[in-house]
Amino acid sequence: MKPGKIVFQGKSKSGRQIIFRYPAKDDLKSAWEYINTLSKEKTFILFQGEEVTLENEEKWLEGEINKISERKAIQLFAFASNKLIGISGVSMRDKAEKYIGNFGISLAKDFRGEGIGKLLTKAVLKETGKNLKDLKIITLGVFGNNSIAKKLYESMGFVEFGVLPKSLIRKGKFIDHIYMYKKV
Ligand SMILES: CC(C)(COP(=O)(O)OP(=O)(O)OC[C@H]1O[C@@H](n2cnc3c(N)ncnc32)[C@H](O)[C@@H]1OP(=O)(O)O)[C@@H](O)C(=O)NCCC(=O)NCCS
């Protein structure tokens, strides 16, 4: 898939114009600012205040672009008025797990609760169907107290298959990690 290729243009529930597209090398600064803002927020993601260096972000972005071109991953960046406001994708595992892909999603704080998460998830699933030929099962992990994300995943057909009790630390509290899957 070509870096920068647009796969969706539409409006959020509040009428904001949004675009989903594949990442490109030029997105480095935006992606770097994006992840560090989310990390500082300590939202329901694995980064909980850790700072990502520009060098590490560059490695991550280049790695994702390569995996996309090798059809081992889908990664879509969401933009509103040219600002990066969300990232979602699926990364294939390997060896005996090569038919499994891991899903992830996040949106910038000011853009949540207006349907963009659902649109982005749908767009990612559509792209996986077209490009990840080996994919048979999608898995994800979600903070046990992240009811909005759980609701979103259930509405997209994900089913819970396990819990690692009190295994995530967020804002000083131990939280269950819930695992979900969906057959494709
Ligand atoms: C989780 C996340 C991706 C969801 O995206 P979103 O755009 O906020 O969610 P949507 O507006 O598409 O809504 C998804 C569902 O949650 C519901 N929902 C959204 N905001 C809600 C709120 N504040 N209270 C209750 N329900 C809510 C919606 O009604 C919708 O349900 P429906 O399909 O039955 O209508 C986004 O909120 C986010 O990035 N959160 C922070 C990071 C995170 O949690 N990432 C997931 C890690 S597992």
C-alpha cells in the first residue's frame, strides 16, 4: 500500500471533516507530538507518561511503513484540518501465530465521542480484508475500566476471551487487562 494513500473522507457526528490515510515519512513530527501528548494524558494506552524520543518515533514509523509495504500490517492515520488526531492499525504476528493480527486504536482527547473511533475501526478492518491475506483472527487488549473502548469493540464483533487480573498499572492503580478476539 502506497504511503499517504487516502482510504476515507467523511464527517464526524459533530460535522468535522476527517480523512483516514496510510502514514508517510513526512508524518514523523506529527506522530511524535501525538504519542507524547497521549502519553502525558495517561489515557487507556500502554504509554503512561513515558517520553518517546524523536529517534525512537522515527524507527517506529519507518518500521510500520515497511510492514505495510510487506503486507504485514495496516496502519491508518486520522486527520482533521491537517492535524493528526488518531492512529489505528493491525500488526501481524509471526511463526505459529502468523494468522493472528493485533489491533490498536487511539484518538486525541478533543476528538473522542463523535463516532470517529468507530469509523476508523471500520476502515482498518476493511483494509485488513483487502491487504492482510493470512489474517484469520484479530486480537486486542483493553484496560478493564475502559468501558467506551469495550463497547466499541463489542459493537464491531469482538468477544472477550481472557483476563489477566490486575496486570496493568495506571494512575497508581492496578487494573485488569481484558483480551478480546474476532474471527475474520
Ligand atoms: C476508545 C476510542 C478509540 C473510541 O473512539 P471514539 O471516537 O471516542 O468512540 P465513538 O464515538 O466511535 O463511540 C464508540 C462507542 O462508544 C460509545 N461512546 C462514545 N463516547 C462515549 C461516552 N463518553 N460515554 C458512553 N459511551 C460512549 C458510543 O456511543 C459508541 O457506541 P455505539 O457504537 O453503540 O454507538 C477513543 O475514545 C480513544 O481513543 N480513547 C482513548 C484511548 C483508548 O482508550 N484507546 C483504546 C485502547 S484499547
